[in-house]
Amino acid sequence: YEMLRSLVGSEMCIRDSINAEYGDPKFFFYYQPCPLNKMPPRGDNKAERKQNFHAKLSKLLETYDSILVVNIDNIGSDHMQNVRKGIRGYGELICGKNTLIRRSVRLQSKRIPALEALLPSVYGNIALVFTKGSLSTVRDKLMQLKVEAPAKPGAIAPAEVTVPKGPTGLEPTKTSFLQALNIGSKINRGQIEIINDKVLIKAGDRVGPSEATLLSMLGIKPFSYAVSVVAVYDKGAVTDPSVLDITDDQVVSQFKAGVQRVASLSLSIGYPTIASLPHSIVNGYKRVLGIALGTNYSFPRADKLKHAIENPGAFAATVAQPAATTTKSAPPPEEKEKPESKPEEPAEEEDDIDLGGGDMFGGGDDEW
């Protein structure tokens, strides 16, 4: 086989060499290699597969306005199939070589120029999730599909790994292995028991062969991986995935705070704006009322205020009257049980309300 490989690309016959090596007619070969630029096509046509991928991706780019660029590191084929099933009805996932994705996006950007903003996000081990629904809902669906995974040598730990104390089920012969990792242990009932919890790997550290072997022997799968969103494309704008955590209430509260700042600034410098106009009208009306109360000048609304100031008792009775109406409209439960007492109760309620209305400001009319 090695001899055949060494002669690939040449124009010579290797029949004599094979026969001289093996000396048996059953090893008779006649190999006439062809130039590399004239090699026959393989069973599967790569060009056709690339065209099919380009056609599918172009159709998705035309159909959907919202795209999630997701990272698929440490995601196996089974996990990927579960992700496809999990988001079925919410979106569609497609993954391929980045060069093919960039080519399709560039060609499609001639018709939809906004797609050019997506090109800088196409790097690394990524896939595209197309959706017409809520981006935050699809993101939550992706994050729920987590899979536990063992620690592999050379991998970067996404989280801290702690070996719990207690019996391990390992044979006493493995004690030296634990001691090499500075893990305190003892022999208890024919098996190794770890004395205290031990932080084996810190977040961000590279997993070593010894740590990976120990976790495998203990049956611990410390890591869990899920498809994570790295960029959000929505109608021509590419944003950070943190925008998906913003709720409608937060948007409304921030908008109100901004309007209040604009109104305060406009009032302080005397520059009218739409935000400060209602406040300016209210402040002007207050000044007009102050002038009417301090002078003989009056107008209908000021007359009502002057009348209320001159006759506070009448004003208190006017305020108490709606309360009396509300009380009469909601009879107590006893009235439903004893309908014969209904004609007598309204007079008692009116007397109580009239007495309370006169004392609303701390006394009757005589005190004022």
C-alpha cells in the first residue's frame, strides 16, 4: 500500500514491482494512475451538495427576518438532533461550513443589503437558527436543551468541579492515584472514602489527564453543554444576545425616566418641548388662580375655588355626598336576609352620613 502511494501521479506500470514483491499470480495488479486534475468523481457529488445547501440557505434568508447565531462547541450529533426537534414549530436550524454560509450571505446581500451586517458574526463553530416568533422564546428553548458531558483531557472547564466527600466505590489500590491529586482519603469497609470535599478543577482551567481519569472512575459528568446564542440579527440590525433579557416593563420605565429628564431640563432653561408643555400649562394655571385669589379678578373656575374657601362646611358636605351615595348603593348582607327592614334603614344611614359630613374637618359649621 505504501509503495502504491509513493507511485501515485506517475505514468509507469507497477505490475512487475508487485509481482517481484509477492511472487504470486493472485497479487497481479496493473495500475495506471491518471493525473490529479483528471481524477474521476467520487460517489457523492460535492458540487451538487453545495448547490443544494446554497439554495436552502438562500430561501431561509429570504423568508426569515430574525436569525440567531449560535455556538455549537461540544455539541454532538445526537444533541443536535434533539435541538432540531426541540425548536420545531418555533424556528429552523441549519449548520454548515462557514465559507459556504458566507458565500450564500454575500450573494443574497445583493438583493437584501441588510444581510451584510451578518457576515462578521459568521466565525468559529456556529450554526444559524431562523425564526419568525419571539427571539427570547427560541433562546430559552435552546438553553433548556442541555446535555451532561464528561470531562475530556485538554478541554477548558466552563465551571468549577468539586469531588464530594464520602465513599467512592474504588478499590484500595487506587489510593496512590488520589494522593497524587492531593485528595485526602481513607479505607473504609473495603473501599476508598474521600474525607473532605476537594475542588479538583477551577473554572477556566484546562482539564488534565489525571483529573479526567478520576472523574471517569467516579462516574461524575461535571459539565453540561447547550447551544448558546452569540449574536442576534433582527431586520438588518446585529445586536448582543443580552438584549433578549430586556422586558417590556423595563423599556417603558426607561422611556418614562427619559421623558422626565427632558421635561425637567426644558423647565429649568425655559425652553418649551412636548414633554414640558403639560407642566408649563399646569404651572401657568396655578399662577392665574393665585392672582385671582389675591385680587378681585375672577373667572368661573376661580369662583368655585373662592366659594369653597369662604364656605368650607358646604365644601365638606359636597365631598361627603358621593360617599353617601356609594354606601346606599351597596347594602350590607343583613338586608338581603331581612327584606322587611329595608324601608327603615335608609333614614338611619342618611342621619349617620349627615352627621359625619359636618365633622369632616374636625367640627361643625359653628366652629368655622
